[in-house]
Amino acid sequence: MKLHEFQAKEILAEYGVPVPRGRVARTPDEAAEIATELGGKVVVKAQAHTGGRGKGGGVKLANSAEEARHAAGEILGMQLVTHQTGEAGLPVHSVLVEEQIDIARELYLSIAIDNSAGKPILIASAAGGMDIEEVAGKTPEAIHRQLIYPHCGFQPFQGRALAFAIGLDADLLRPAAELMGNVARAFEENDGAIVEINPLVVTGDGRLIAADAKFSTDDSADFRHPRLTELRDTTQEDAREVEAHEAGIENYVKLDGDIGCLVNGAGLAMATLDAIKFEGGNSANFLDIGTANNPEAVVTALKIICEDPDVKTVLVNVFGGLARTDIIAEGVVQAMTSGMLTQPTVVRLAGTNVEEGLKILDDSGLNVIRADGFAEAAQKSVAAAAAASKG
Ligand code: GDP
Ligand code: MN
């Protein structure tokens, strides 16, 4: 789950990470009020789940309450387009109004999961305020890393080594190491997926302060963090992903192809995506229905898939273990007879109750494209999608 910058900063502040003074506003008047409280000179920042807001017109400096009101008026209600959002952009319903900070240096700090090491990794760079992927591509030597060993946590010596590597003055080595340790604790205790402070600022008077903050948490750990899940902002998420989440389908991810895939189990889902790619097609989503034990869940899943205008063909590829293929077949028949599912539909069933499942499809008299094997299912869906897009 992604958090907004103001939420991320609230959490980091609880862990002792210095952040600018400021508050969130939902109207220009509120923004002006906060600017007055802060003495007039503020920065007004769009709260949307994306980076690159500065370049997209989502971060504005204001030197008075009036200017803050004006800036908030321009930002609130905008559809913010950045290099991360795609053309549609993201809606902005709130702005963070903060005191302006006197920036002497912009550094970079983040923690992510290093999948190959199987551990969190803390990354620091002197090249802050820029696109870190670009820095990593052009000047990989400017990126410094320390793995975090879960059994002992981030160690002060690691912090000092990083602080030294990014060229901090002697008197900032200790505060920087402490700050990194605090960010690491915030990451761990909230089941972080990624936390990124870009820029981490050295101020004119020699203090460290997190001028920006991104925080994403691991959805699988939502159940341990009721307080965090209250911070979820569904206006920033894909509408179908939200619907799937609410229907208890944990794994629905929108992709950019035209074949909608209903599968069970993440392994089968990924294998199906690969098979479609291998046959020259592209999947429109990744939907893992899990152990669907009633046809209604199957119908809901198919609804989410077939209402996506990008979907030209639906592929149902289910290997019944605990999931019963007759229930899957029942759901497919209901979705088609009700007139909801109108795209050509390829069905491949195997495993538990497969005879019953196939009989349900046969008896329905519906025009279901049957496939016996995995490769055949992928071939037939790619062919059907190609035919459908030719019209
Ligand atoms: P992002 O573009 O979404 O990453 O948003 P940031 O919060 O990182 O803001 C973009 C840029 O705006 C920063 O890299 C800074 O250069 C600038 N900026 C943000 N806050 C301040 C501030 O308080 N004072 C000044 N002078 N610049 C700021
Ligand atoms: Mn930033």
C-alpha cells in the first residue's frame, strides 16, 4: 500500500526523523491559513502517489499566504501527470503546506527489499533531488549500499560508513547514522516495502531534514497494521484493483495487454502470462482467484476482467486442487448467460472435478472455446484476441 508524503512524514517523525513543519490542506483557504501559521514562506506540494511531482507542476514555492492560496488553487483538482503515472495522471485532492527549507545540499536515502539478497537494503547517494534510476545508470559509483541483517538490524557503523561515503562533514556523520537507523526502524516496524527520502537535505545551518518522503508498505502485512490501512487512499489506485481488493481477490494487477486471465495460484498466473507472451500475445491483467468455492466469486472475478475495455479475449486457466473446476465452469456459464461476459472466452480446466466441469460447459450450449493443454489455451487466446482486434 502506498502512503502519501504527509502520511509518510508523520510516521518518520514518530521515529525521530526530522521533517519540515507543515500540515495537509484540502482547500486553498486552509492552505493560506497554514502558510500564515508558518510565517508565509512555504512550499505547496501535491499529494498524489507518484514521484516527479516537481517536474509535473505539483510542487510550488509561495512567499506569502496569498501566494500559497493561489498555488493550492492551481494544484488542487489537477490531474497530475509525471513520468511515473502514464498519460491519465492521478487526481490531487490535498496539498502539503510546509515551511520552506534552506537547501545547501540534496542527498538521497532509501530502503527497499533486495530480492536476491533476501534482505532490506539501505541505499544512499550524494546525488539527491534527481531521478535515482538515472544516477544509477550513468554513475553507478555514486550509489552506496548496506544490507540490513534482520537478526541485528541496521548498525551504527553501517550508517557512519554511508554518511562518510556520501561526503558528509565530520559533525554530520553521527546525526546521519542516527537518522538512517531511525528510518530503518520505521521501515521494519511498519513492514515497509520501500521508503525513499529524496531529497534528504543538508540545510544552510548544517542540519539534516527529510524534504520529501515516499513510503509503501507490504500489502500482505496489512492485517498487522490496522492503523496504516486507514491511511489507504483508493482515489490513487486503479479502480478495478480496488474492486478486486474489496471482493477479497487479493491478487489482481492491471497490465497493458488485451487478454484477461482468470487463473488460480500465483505460480499458474505467472506461467500463464509467460505462455501468452511466448505465443506472441499480451495479458491485460494478472488475476489469481485463489480457492474459489462458490460461482459468485468466479462471476465477480470475470466481471472485473471483462469490464476492462482493453480486454478482447478472456482466458480461464484453472488447475483444480482445492479449487473445484465444476464451480469455475458454473461461474463462467453464469457470466456468459447473463450477458455480462461477451468477449470470446477460452477455458482450460484440469484437476478436481474436471469431468463435471467440462460437462457443465458442454451442457450449457454456450460458445466456449475449449482447450486441453496449457500451450493450446495460450495459442487459442492469442488467436482469438488477434481476431477480435481486427474486428
Ligand atoms: P518530487 O518531485 O515528487 O520528488 O517532489 P519533491 O518533494 O522531491 O520536490 C521536488 C523538488 O522541489 C526538490 O528536489 C527541491 O529541489 C524542491 N523543493 C521541495 N521543497 C523545497 C523547499 O522547502 N525549499 C526549496 N527551496 N526547494 C524545495
Ligand atoms: Mn522527491
